[in-house]
Amino acid sequence: MSTQTTRTPATRLRRSLSALVDRVRGRRDEVGAIISVWTIAVASGVFLILLGLVYDGGNAMNNRISAHRSAEQAARAAADTMRGLRDGDESVNPATAVTRADQILAQAGWHGTVTINGLDVTVRVTGKSQNVFLGVIGFNSFPIDETGHATSITGPK
């Protein structure tokens, strides 16, 4: 009698099924790797958006507050420059007031427009808050548009 294993159809079938199961398990492992890579990519994108909203959104809020404060200070300085008595007559000098408001805005790093209507001064500051993280996905900046108001009080300086 021979000690070799005989290859019966059942043995061959078992071996074939075993090889098929091993191949399917291998494919599942590959699919799992693809899903893992995809999940990491999506999670990174979501993290980038959240980081952008927090960091860039915070910077935009700080810049808006700074622009509003600068507009208010420029309006107040312009209104203070307009008041005064000259030779007993009240005189209002809008050109000097506009120049003073522009100086205040320039010191703060902003640009704006100054409107004088009687004793009322309105300063409008416009600009952009540049984004760092959201710029990667196409949102390069947030617009800034803030306004400050002041009224001149006439009388001696």
C-alpha cells in the first residue's frame, strides 16, 4: 500500500474552498484598507473645516471688533475736531475733521469713508479678514464693513 495521500474529489473540493476563502479574506482586508484611507481623508477634511471655522472665524470676529472700535474712535475724534468757537462765532471745519478721522483710521491700519452731516459724523470702515485654513478650500477672506457715529458738541475746546 502506498503512503501517498490520494486526491479524492472531496479533498480537492476542500482545498479549493479553502483557497477561495483565503482569497475572499484577502479582498476584505484590501477593502478595509481602502475604507480606512477614505475615512482618514474625510476626517482630515472635516477637521480642516472645523479648524478653519474656529481660527479664521475668530480672526474675522476680532477684525470686525477692531474695525468697529476704530470707526467709533475716528468718528469721535472728527466730531471733537469740529467743535470750537472762533472770534465769538461757532465755526465747524469739516475738512480738518475728515483729516483727523483718516489719521485715526490709518494708525489703526484701516481705510474708510467719513461723512459729515451738520454736526453728525459717520465713519464707515471696509476691509477683509484674510483666512488661513479656509483659504485652502476656496474661502480666501471674510468681508468687514463697520460703521461708527458721533455728534459734535459745539462750544469752547
